[in-house]
Amino acid sequence: MESTILPGWDDRDIVMVSALEHYAYCPRQCALIHVEQTFTENMYTLKGRFVHNLVDVEGMEMEGGVRIERALPIWSLRLGLIGKADVVEFHGNVPYPVEYKHGPRRKHRHDDLQICAQAMCLEEMTGKQVPRGAIYHHLSHRRREVTFDSHLREQVEAAIIQIRMMQHSNILPPPAADERCRGCSLQDSCLPEIKEKGRLRMLLRELFKPEGDT
Ligand code: SF4
């Protein structure tokens, strides 16, 4: 069905900007959230939500001559992307997206795809080049600047195609079953150590278990 949010796109083809981070972290996590609509809280998601609440109210302010937009809706008609940018600073006319994360700097830079996708949306929306942005780590109160080079942009476009295919196929990618699972809030739904048929059997048992059983 044609989308009312992004003209010219089918609803099933639209990709959320946040899906890029999930996909880069673990494709199965991305499918669980964006295809199966699974979401479970754990310590990490709660901390993430706390940090996002700091920037989750739409608004605009000026600071030292820089216009700062918070919770700015973003989109790209070319890429079929929609989402929200935590903070966008406008240095002159040039947008500079800043994504808030609760933890310290991480070894795997899956956030880079998300912030680069934000920049690509902002470029289309404003007609300005967006060469850089930053990830703000709440724990260390430090920013890590990210340069949006052609390699990162290609990775974003490739990931969007993969996510779109996943949304169409409804097939869960295989589990990562490695150290990524330790901090993942979706372990109970994912069951990364169990083969797919066993996982479905366990989820069905859970769904149809009599009330009061734990
Ligand atoms: S538990 Fe592991 S395999 Fe499953 S979604 Fe999370 S990170 Fe991916």
C-alpha cells in the first residue's frame, strides 16, 4: 500500500533510520525489532531511553550563534528512509547531526551507519552537504566525530537494501550467538543458542501456557 508518510513508497519498503544501527549490530536483532515488532527492556535499553529522554522533546534554541534543533523528524525520498535526529546543530546553514548514546565509546562502530543515514536525510532535506556529525556518549560526556566518507555512505545504502529485503521476506537471519548477545535485550525472544524450529516451539509454548503458570 502506498505510504502516506513518504509519497511514492510502499509502507513495507520504508526503512527506519534506527534500523541501521540495529542491523549493523546484529541483523537478527534488526529483524526481531522491525519485522517481528519485538521489544524488551533491559538495563541497556532503559539507560538508552533515559539518555534519549534528554533530547526527545521537539524544540529549537540558539547557543553561541548555533541553531540547535532537538528530536527533528528526518526523511529521504530517494532512500525511502524516515526517522528522528536527536540533535541537529546548524553551523551557518550546514547541519551537524549529534546522536546521543548512553554508554562509553564502543568497539564496534555500528552507530556510524545511523548517524550517516541521518546526514544523508538532512542533505536531501536542506540541499546542503553534511560532511560530519558526532556521537555523544553520555557516560563520558564526550563526543566522537564521524566523517561521512563515500565508503560509509555505500555501507548505509547497502544496509538499507538488506533491511528492505528482510522486511519483505519475513525471514529471521541466523543468530550471532557471540559476545554481542550478552548486552542484547532480545535474548528471551531470540534464543540465540537454539535452532529456529526449537525457538518457535518454545515461543508457542510460552504463548499458550495456562494463566498463572510461570
Ligand atoms: S540475542 Fe544475540 S543473536 Fe539474538 S538478536 Fe541479540 S545479539 Fe542478535
